[in-house]
Amino acid sequence: MRISFVVILSSLVVACGGAASSSPPRDTTPAARAGGGCNVAPVALRFAWPDGMRARVRGVDLTESAFADGSHPMRGESVSELRLEVSAEGDTRRMRFLVEGRNRLRSQGLAPDIAGARPTLVLDGGGAVVGVEGVDEMRRALGDAVARGELDPRSVAMIEPNLTAEAQLATAHAHWDWVVRAWSGQTLGCGQVVRGSATVPALSLGTTTPTEVDTELELIGEAPGEAAVSPEARCVALQVRQRARPGSLRSALAGFAAQQGAVLANATLERTIDLVVEVATLAPHRIVVEERTSLTWRAPGQPDLTRNIVDRQDYAFDYAVVPTPGAQRSTQIVVDPEGGGFAVFRDGQQVQLPPTPACRAFVACCGAIASAGPICGILVAQHEGGDCTEELATVRLVAAGGDGEVPTECR
């Protein structure tokens, strides 16, 4: 017997930005869809993510490579279905992605993921990434995957160097600083290009060694649709362009080149970040990061070989189906009172708790008490982030108050 309760219908709005697509053509970038030329008055951009901001996120990660003549092509593509959650402590914002559906193994990028374990990023009041949390959990998840025989030694050797706090902070800087910090406080008009320089890692090559790049920031134009986080605001398309300085790039790749056993004769790296964001908050609706790298190898008595690599990340954020607090939403709790099982669905998608030790202990305790299904379901439905410490304490109190012996899972 199954009982369904706590059902509240939600209203939807059409958000700006559009959806991420698998292997999208080049004209689906936010910059391309902004139209022919800049069409918006000067805008004052500011970082103001509200406490409790949430979005359902669909990401497509694509890597392609081939030699200059098109031979020996390689292609890898993965799709992830996530939920973005943001919490505030004063001016500080903590952002994390939770797995809603499909996920993949990626130790760098917009949303690194090791078997469902993901870092939490800490942003200051200006939108700069100042900290990263949860790296230990990512390392444990990698160890569990190895123990299950899901990864070969070569894959582990490539992933492990990226599972440090320093490496995760570097990949966060390379992405999220250019989504928010670079724009926060800027007032931009059509045709205005803000030029500068920065150091970013060559992510498509699996290295976090800083590389000096020349940068350009540009307002592309107004983006179609409605803002959802700050309804009175509008959305605009922005673009970041980065080109690596040759000498710095070759130095950054020295270790990588040594591993290949050949001389790196030439290297180029260009990165474009296309954005659709809300003017009043910089809440992202679409992020497309494309990094193009070309490496020319030289070996004695052999013709030069040039390998071209394209790494593309396309993430779409839907605030309509996962509204921020205060808006209506749909939540359903399904309980099997005889077996103690329960499941929570929000807007039709099953809610997944983060893979922390406390959350795992909470679920185990719930499963050991047949009568705890309803209270456990409510606790999951009300879960607003964190590591489930409070939820675990509550269900342990329920177990201690029962007539029988407290189950081992609840001690």
C-alpha cells in the first residue's frame, strides 16, 4: 500500500537563456541568439544571488580531438542532471550542485563530480570564489569507485591530482570567477570591450598549472525571455574571450610534454565563455564554456604532429521548475508504511540527499524503522542543505522513543 500526500501545485514562468543541447551547433550559443548586434542600453551588473536560490540544471560536457589532417579522432560526451542550491551567510554565498538524475565522472569544469560527490564553492560579496569544501568526500568516492572495480589505474592516475583543495579551487576560479566576479560592479554599454589579463589553468589538458591569458569582456545584447530570480530584471548575453600567451602556455605544459616523451614545438589555447545572466543578480541561465587547444609535437626524424582539442561545457539553468523560496512548488512524499520505505519527489523529480556520512546514516536509520517512513519523508522534503546532522538526530530520537530495541543503524 502506498500513500501520497503533501501535494502543492507550482506555477511556471518562461526563463531566459534556453536549454543545453547535446552536441549543439555553434549558432546556439547565448551570444549568437542575442541577435544581430548589441540591442540594449548600458547595464549595471551586480552580484546578488538571494539566499535559497535554486535551479534545475542540465549540463552537456563534450570533448573532441583529432590530428590536423582529421586522423585518429576521439570523442567523449556526457550529460548530467543536477540541482543548484545557494545559501547565504551575510555577504558570503555557498553554492553546490546535487545530482537529480544522470551524472558523470569529471574532476574539473563547471560542476566536478566523482560518483555523485561534488564540491561546495564559497563566494564572497563580490562573487569571487574564496573557498571550496567537500574535497575529502570526493576522494572517498573515488576510492569507493576503485574498490568496486569501476575505474582502471590510468583513469585514477589522471583524476587523483585534481582531487585536492588547491586543484578544485583553481578549476572553480577558471569558471565561476568569469561567470560572476569579472562582471560584478561593471557598467557596460554596446560596443564596449573591457580588456585585461589573468592566469587560468589549461583545463582541457588535465592540468591546473596557471597559464597567463589576455582577456576581453563584452556585452553582446539583450537575451530573450523573462528573468526568474529577480522578476523585475531582464537578462543579457555576455561573452568572455581568453587567449593564452605562448611562452606561459609552453611553461605550464612542460610537465605534460615530458610525460609524452616528445618536444612541444608549438601550443595555442583559446577559451570563450558565453553567458546569459540576470542584470540585477548575475543569476546564470546559460553558461557555455568552449576551450580550443592546439599542440604541435616534434620528434627526431619524424614530421611534426599537430593535435587539436575542443572541450565544451554547456549548462542550462531552469529556475521555473525549482522556484526560489516563497514561490509555489510541487512536493510529493510516497510512503510504504509496512516496509518503512519512502521517496520524495519535487516537481516530478526524486529528491536526492548529498552523499555525506550523516546523510547516509540518516537514510540507513530510516530504513531500519518501519514506522519512520512519514517523518523521514517530511525531513527530506524540508531539507534545505547541509550534511543531514539535524535530520539524523531527529530520526535517532524517534528510534530511541520506540518500544523495542534501538536498531544498530540508529545508534
